[in-house]
Amino acid sequence: MKTTVTVKDKSGKRIGEIFLPAWRDFDSKTGEFTGPLMVTYDVYDGDRKLNDVGPFMHVLEGAGSLNPVIESIAESRNSILADEAKPTAWGIPIEYIAETFNKSVKAQRDLN
């Protein structure tokens, strides 16, 4: 049995869920734990799960709090949402297509 900690942003919107191994000492009120700890987490935008392949993993050294994992969730969420906002063609970012095309044109000009 795992302990699940739901992470929300300031507005109360769910941004992640952290899954802790049940055998670890974890105080859900303070967020404190003892010893090294490997946790997994999912990233959300409200009800929509953003990581569709599987959970992310994070290893915490020594005793402490879950703040580093919470920061990783926020960074992962922002990165995924930013990537989703970029225009793509067939799943390839438009900037990459344009950059590759420009390099190809330049190489062709250099040959001529």
C-alpha cells in the first residue's frame, strides 16, 4: 500500500500526485520523512494527467521534506504545458522544421 500526497497550486488546482512507499516513515501533516527515499509522481493540469507514459521518479537523500519533489512537479508541468503550446507538424516542432529547412537551403547555396 502506498501513501499518496496530492500537490495543488495556490489556486487549489491539482498539479501532481506523489506516491510514497508504505514502509517509509512519513508524516503527512508536516511532509517530513526519514532516511533516503525514492518516490514516484504524476503530473496533472487539474483533472488531466500530463505524463502519459508512466510516473516520474525522484530520489531524496537523507531526511527532509518533499519540497524538492514538489518543485520537480511544478517544473515538469510547466515544461509539458509549454511544449504542448508550441505549434507542430506531424508531432515535430515547427521551429525544428524551419531550422532544418534553412540549413538545407544554406548548404545547397554553399554547393552552388
